[in-house]
Amino acid sequence: MPGCRRVGCLVLVNGLAVGVVLLVFLLLYPLTKNFSPLRADAFATDAELVPRFRPNLRDEPYLHTKASFDPRYEVLRISTNSAGFRDREHALAKPAETLRVAFVGDSFVFGMDLTDAQTITAVLQAELDRRGGVGGRPVEVLNFGLPGLNFEGMGRVTQLVAAAYHPDVVLYSFISDDVSRTDVIALREWLLPIEPWLRKLPSGLADFVRDDLLVRYKMVRYDLDYRVFTWLPSLYRERIAVVADYLTGLAASGGWKMGVVDYSQFPLARQGFEEYLAAHTVDGQPPFALLTGFDVELNDRNAHPTAECQQKLAPLLADAIAGMLRKP
């Protein structure tokens, strides 16, 4: 009997060890893929992988996470256009003499904790309208903000969606952890192989796997990505350079001017962008505008810009957009 107990203990210990090794493998092995340079064709994927909201929502309640049930958090109500973005309706064909600005980003552009009228694109549109546009031409601002989108995903949204609206300027929001390759698009990619299996499960269990376990795994991966990149500053800067290079190529092929709105106020991020711009300047002209130095105010509920912050930011962005559009 003692021998059996020892064998049982050994089996248990070995089983736990194998389980720990598998867990570490699952968490860390996919992370190593983030260190590889991104290929342009890696973004040319099925448009269905770009997450969107249901089209034509009207004042629908939206909670960002389960933690949003915090009593301090007011239920956010959103409306969407026919393309599934939190914005007014825009025709694909650009009106004559109109200039278009596509703002592509994460929850900062989407407008977490803000009403539809308080989003940065709505406030920026009002500011440009007040000014009479740029050079006497009207300016139309489009919102392509999706909660949970990272810097890499913004390129995919630009290529698959925003480019079809023929923008003259494309702006990208950037916060310090957008260098992670893990975002809502990555989550969708993980789901595709197991969707047939999930459909065989009871709906409650399938929802638990899809909406709880995988979302938690995504957040763990997201946090690990960010920590690794910030532990290795050279890798962080390399990551910025790789994605910025792709976005610059997109801008060149699409014929629009490009700007990065740095919400992060993170020295390492600014250094990465400045190094990239210095290395790619041609005839004194950088490949895109880096808009930084903003006094970004975040709310105490979920660390997103306040309505007051957007009001202060809009005139600065309008000035930057006017300068970009006036350059040859």
C-alpha cells in the first residue's frame, strides 16, 4: 500500500508538472510570434475578421466589461451606421470638393464612457465645421474606432474598410499597449477553428468558453505582450517601426496623408516614433505626422479620455489636419 501511495503521488506530481508546462506553453509560445516582422500580406485577410457592431443600432446599451457594472459607471448607449461603426452615415463615394479624414483607432476613438456627440470624431467634426473646413473646402470626419483594437489591427481596418471611403487623411490613435499583437481580431482568429465544436455544446457552455475563458486568455496575452515589450525597450521600438512601416506603405499606396495621435504620453513610445521618422525622412519631409504633447485627461472609471479632454484636443487636431492638407 505505501508503494501504491508513492506511485499515486508521483503520478499526481508529474501530472501537475505537465499541466504547468502546458499552461506556460499556451501562454508564452504564441507570444513569441509577436517578435517576428509583420508581412504586408498578413493584413490582407478576410473582412469578416474585422469586428464590427450590428449596423443601424439606435441608443443601444453597451457595457465594456463585466466590471462595468461598477455603480460609478453609467451605461453607455451607442448608435451605429450601416457599416457597423459608431458614426453617422457616410456614402462610399466622396462628395465633390469635400476632404475626408478617417480616424482609425481603439476605444479612445470609439469613445468609451462618452455619448455619441462627445466622441473625438464628433467634436472634431463640429470644430472643423465651425472653421468652415480647410481652405474653403468642407471636411468630413469618419469614425473607425473599435474597442480592443491594437495598432496592428488599425492597419487591417484601414486596408479592408476605411480605404474604400477615399480619405485624404488617415489618423491613428495610439496608446502605449497598442504594440501588443493581441486584440479583438486575434480573438476572432482563435475562435474560427473551434466554432464548429462550440456549436455542438449547450449554448450556456459555449458562451462561457467564447465570452469568458477566451476573453480572459486574450487579456492575459495582451498584458504579457505589453510587459515583454516594455521590459525590452529595443523590441518595443522595433515593434513600432515594423507597424509604422506597414501603415506608411498603406498611405503611400492609397494616396492619403497619415498622422499618429499619441495619447500615451509614454516616453518610450514617443522615442520609437521619433526614431522611425528620423530614419525615413526624405528631403526633410517625414512620412507621417506625429501628433503628441497633448494634455490628455482620463476619467477615473476606466482610464479613457473625458469629454473635456476631447473638447481641448479637437482644436489642436483641427490645426494639425489643416497643416497636413495644405502640404503638397
